[in-house]
Amino acid sequence: MAADSADTPATVSPLPTAAPGAVSQTAEAAAVRRARTQAAWFAQHATRSRIGYVTIKLAQIVSGALVPFAASVQTANAGWVAVTAALGVVIVVLEGVQQLFQFHTNWYRYRSANIALASQLALFTAGAGEYGAAPNPAALFAQRTEGVVMSENSSWMMTDKGSTGAPAEPQAKGA
């Protein structure tokens, strides 16, 4: 019985070969796409956090500025006692929301990660810095950009986001 020609080694297409440590253009494009996607995510969330932080702080400033006014009117009209108390409640609640969601901290962290990723992308695209001299610039780029993302993820994981948003208490060495 004759062997089918599809089963013979001569008809099996070999796997593409590349130099050891070389990265395909597809892998390079994937690394660039991932870096751009992550940079965009950090930029979007940094903007959201900035808006949340600025909105809360402006509301606190306005509420705080109205307290003396409400207190001065309160002496002439007893109905203003509730307004003065409500302004104090608003200030405290807004500060609680800021502490819970950590808008200011997240704004800073997300923007820092966004800038770091954009910087690595610019250097890689231009073939500048260590990318110009690296034997495998795409692999170095992927490693660096994933390092930025993992660093941000690690610092997020180190934060207790349970009910308060406050950083977890540091553990004593050897504990």
C-alpha cells in the first residue's frame, strides 16, 4: 500500500524559523498594541479620578465657605441652623467619599503609569535609548511595559480596597 503524499515529510511545511531570541513582527505589533491599550486605560482612569477629586474638593470648598454665611444668617433666623448643620454634613460625607475611592491617589498613580508607558512607547518607536542598542528591542519593550503594568497592579493589590480604601497596615518582618 502506497503512502499518502500528505503523510510524507517532504510535503509537511516546516515551522518558520527565527534567530534565537528574535521576535516576530506579529509579536512586536502585539506588544505595541498592548502598551497603547494600557496607556489609554490609565489615561482614561486618571482623567476620571482627577474629575472626581476636583469635583469633591470644589464642593467641599463651596460648602465650607457657606458655613460662616449660614451661621451669620442663623442668628437672625432660626431656620438656618439646619442649613449650617447640613453644610457640615456635606463636607464630612464628601471627605468620606474621597477617602473611600482615593481619587487623588489614583489620579497620580494612573497618570504616572500612563506617562511611563507613553515614554517607553516613544523610545521604542524611535529606536532610542537602550532600544537602539538592544539585541532584541521588541522583547525589551514588552518586558519594560509589562513591568510598568505589573508595578501598578502590585501597588493596587497592596492597598486594601475593602470598605475604607485605606492602605493595608504593613506587616512586621517575620510575621
